[in-house]
Amino acid sequence: MHRFVVAAALCLVATPCLAQMVTISPEQIGEIFCISRLGNDMAPVEGLLTTELTAAIAEAEARNDAIQQAHPDEKPPLGDGIPWQAFPDYAAECKVGGVTLEADRAVVDIAYGFPDYPDANFTDHLQLILVAQPNLSEPLWRIENLGYATEGDLRSVLVSAFAN
């Protein structure tokens, strides 16, 4: 009988508990963003965007493609790709800086570094929002916009690139 009690206790201990969902933190989203920037591959970030930002990017890319097809000898407005940072130069360093949380919003500083030219360093700002997800009990952080070090932002550039 003693063996049965021990076996039953071990089975209860070995039974998996209900796992609590752990959302990706704003800092982790910043890390994913930096890794993507340094690797020049933004695919990992695409799943972290709000549906509205994803749609704005898709619309801008479609307009860019139409202009490219109409004028194949000219560089289209987004000829260098989606402007994921304030300046197009490749930065050798990308680090997550400070994170500011306020209710359902967060701002994550993304610091770009140029070791050979430290005067060229700059900091952009990921703007995150908590978004409710179907079939999940807790909202998840998503990238709503990107504020540039130059005072502009990604959403504005996606619109103004086609203003003329």
C-alpha cells in the first residue's frame, strides 16, 4: 500500500500544470527588432506589428511597386525599402535602451551605434500598444509605429513618400 501512495504522489507531481501565458515584454520586442536590423531581415518583426501598421506597409509597398512598373528607369519612393530607422546607413550596433510604460502603451528606445563614428549614433523609438488577441486571455504587445530620431515617424513617411 505504501508503494501505491508513493506512486500516486509521484504521478501528481509529474502531471503538467496549466501553463500561464507569458507575453513577450516590450524589452524583448526591442531585442527582436535590433537582431532583425543587424541581420537586415525584418521578417521576425512582421509578426509583432499591429494589423494597422502591417496594412499601411502593404499599401505603401503596393504603391511603390506600381510606380516602379510604370517608371522602371527611375528609383521609386521606397527604393531603399521600408525605412525601419531614421537614417538608412547600416549601424554596426543596435541596443535596447530605456523602456517607458504607460497603461496599454510602451515606448522602447532603440539605440544605433557606429563605433568608428560615434557622432553618428542615434536613437529611434518603438511605439508599442497592447492588443487583444482572439482566443487568448491576455493582450499582447505589438509595434504600432516607429518614432525616428529626426522627429518623424514610420507611418508618416509611408504616406508622405507618395504625396506628389
